Amino acid sequence: MKVKSFGGAEGVTGSCHLVNVGHLNFLIDCGMFQGVDEDKNYEPFGFNPAKIDYLILTHAHIDHIGRVPLLVKQGFKGKIISTRATYALARIMLLDAVKVMSEEYKVNYKKALRKGKPEEVKPILYDEDDVFQAMEHFKIFLEYDESYKLSKDVTITFRNAGHILGSAYVELLVNDEGRSKKVIFSGDLGANDKLVIREIEYPEDANFIFIESTYGDRKHKPLPETINEFKTAIIESFKDGGNVVIPTFALERVQEILFILRTMYDNGELPPCKIFLDSPLAIAATKLFLQFPNQLNDEVLKLLKQNKNPFVFPWVYFTESVEESRKINEIESGAIILAGSGMCTGGRIKHHLKHNLWRENSSVIFVGYQAEGTLGRQIVDGAKYVKIYGEEIAVKAKIYTINGFSAHADQENLLDFIKQAKGVEAVYLIHGEPKIQEIFKEKIKETLNLPTHIVKRYENVYIV
């Protein structure tokens, strides 16, 4: 068995791992590169898409599915395997990706045209037709704990990863040259405390684990402390008379924040305000959550049984149109604005930052990971000025970074994941920044005494 990573190695984004067992070739994820690595999206895949038999998707975040239409466009004819929730979410995520890419292209093309260098603008990776074509390849849908034979020698089983709606980690049972072994690919793993979906299901056994390491160097704050910190940020901002801008990922994070605001509203803790969910993608995703109640946790189900929507209450406004979005910027105080993208790389959030970032009485609350090279990372790292659509904007708003909301497991959760699996022979680190992976590698050695290898991009890893 051979594994070769073409993304999600030596970095967090662009997840793409090619597994070869005999004559069988299959991919685990095919994500988009983001931040400083985004130019890698235009590089060749490094393999022939036409020779891939299956594509297994762990979940619907764009850094795990974002190049699926490109894969199909370049010759993939195989079957895509996912949960039904991932299939439903992938459709809206990929169509939104086309929209974002198209908008960015138009802006960049106008700039290049004024410079007299339109040829320097890279085309969008794919269009809507490519997305629809890609969706035709979703053929196999697995429930958690359900298995499927890829061949007589390879069986896959999905387990609940507790990351976002529909997320799964993949257990491979492989008979290779007479030896049976179990190999796990984690995708992205969630923390133990989940506000909306059910918690992660830890593996019982495994021989080899390819595990994400995004937060392998730290421990998240306890969830109750994180929620209190978030509430305080909201209340303080309104005392100053400003707005609260929250860059949000459309999957999981938006729903978690709305659920907390709903709880504050029910408990009389939320100051009078208008809450704008200013993201067609997040609006569509939020509606989808209610279609998969079996994946929601007991607290959310309790609200549903009381005929209460866990994400919508009287002060919440869904703004789908561009006109509605623009009107929000006329509001100078008392607004909570939830918009994407979560790392501020595109979408409506950039317009809201442009109108609020320079205002001392406003606040920006980051509730998700900010990859190196993104606008969000610049702000979190303390930039005094940032450029938004070519305009220099002063950063005078209060900046809050609340990492406890992360959908990713922290160091302790990751160690528990490995520890729970009996029979582990070796660990392979993927999906992390190199410095963090070095810290996590040492921690694994110190606490679990297991051979651990940091996977390099394009490296051949042989599982024997």
C-alpha cells in the first residue's frame, strides 16, 4: 500500500491523498488550496485523474472538496463516496466557490485592464456546469459505521469525525500481500464539546493513523469559558455603540453562533439588536442542518421538540440579495453581522470589514482558524492597516480572537484519538503548519512513544 499526498501536507489546505493498493487507485479528498498556497490550485494534480477509481470525501469544507469539479473536468470518471449530508453541502459549497471565484476574477480583471496587463489575470478554475457535472459522480452514500468494499482487498468504513455536519474519518481495512491492516485517514476531527452536532466517535483499533494536526500545538479553552468570552464581546461592543462583525465559516460555525445567540435571547442576556446572516451560502447550509436531525446533539433536538428553530428567532434576518447586504452598511450601531468567508479571503465579509474595521466603537470577533497569508490572519496578527479591494483601511476596531469555537480537535483531543485506538504501529501527520507539526510530533513521542512521521508533499509513504 502506497500513499502520496498532493495537498494537505506541509500545510493545512488543499487536502488530496492518493492511495494505491495493487491495481486500485483512490483519492481521499480533493480540496482547494487557500491563503499563501492558493496559486497551487493552478498546478497540475501530479497524477492522471482518469486513472482514479474512487474519490472518498471526508467532509464538505472547501479545502477538502474545492477541486472536485476540476478533477472531473480533467478526466476523472470514477465514483465519489460520501455521507448524504456531505453530498448536500458539497453542492452549495461548490456553487458558492464558483460565485466567489467569478467575483474575484471580475475585480482583478478590471484592475489588470487599467494597468494594461489583462493577460496576467488567471481564469477561474471551473464554472457552474463543471460543478453540476461533478455532482453526477456522487454515487455511493455511507452512513456512519457503514462499510463498503472498494475491491476484494480494500474495505472502507465511515466513522463520525465530529467536525461538521456529515463529516467522517475513513477506516481502511486492507489485505496487502497477505497481511491485513487497518489504516485511518482522519480528515478533520472535531473537539469533544460540540454545540450543535454529535461528538466524535473514537476508533477502537488501527495499525496506522494519518491524522490532521491543525491545532497540534495547543489546547483550546473550555467551551463554557469560550461562550462567556463571546457573550462578553457582544455585550461590550453594544455598550460602545458600535457593530459586531463576525467572519464566519458557513458550515458549523454560523450555526453554533446562531445557537448561542438564540440561547442568549431566550435567557434575556442578549441586548436588543438586529442579527444579519449575510451569506446565501450560510443561509442554505443552515436550512440543510434541519434536514439531518439524526446528526444533531440532544440540546438542539430538545429545542426542535419544543417547535423552536435552534438557529432563527425574531431578531434574526437572512439577507440573501446584494441590495439587502448593502443596506446593512447604513447601520452604525446595534448590528451583529455574520458573513463569509471565514478567513476573509472573499465574499461579503470584506465589504463589512471595509465599513467597520476603521471604527473604534465596532468590534471584529474571529471565531475560526485564520490560515497564514489570509486577510483574517493579518488582522489577528495585529496589522495596523490592511488592504481591502485595493484600499488601505485602518484597523481601529476592537479585535477578539476566540479559538475555543474551533471545529478542529486540539492537541489533547488528537492525542486521545490516537490513544483510544489499540494496536497503533505508526502515526503520520498531515494537515498542519510545519512548526506546529514538529511540536505535535514531539508530544506524541513524549506521551505515547509511537513512531511519528511528518508527511511531505509528493512523498511516497509505504505502509507495510
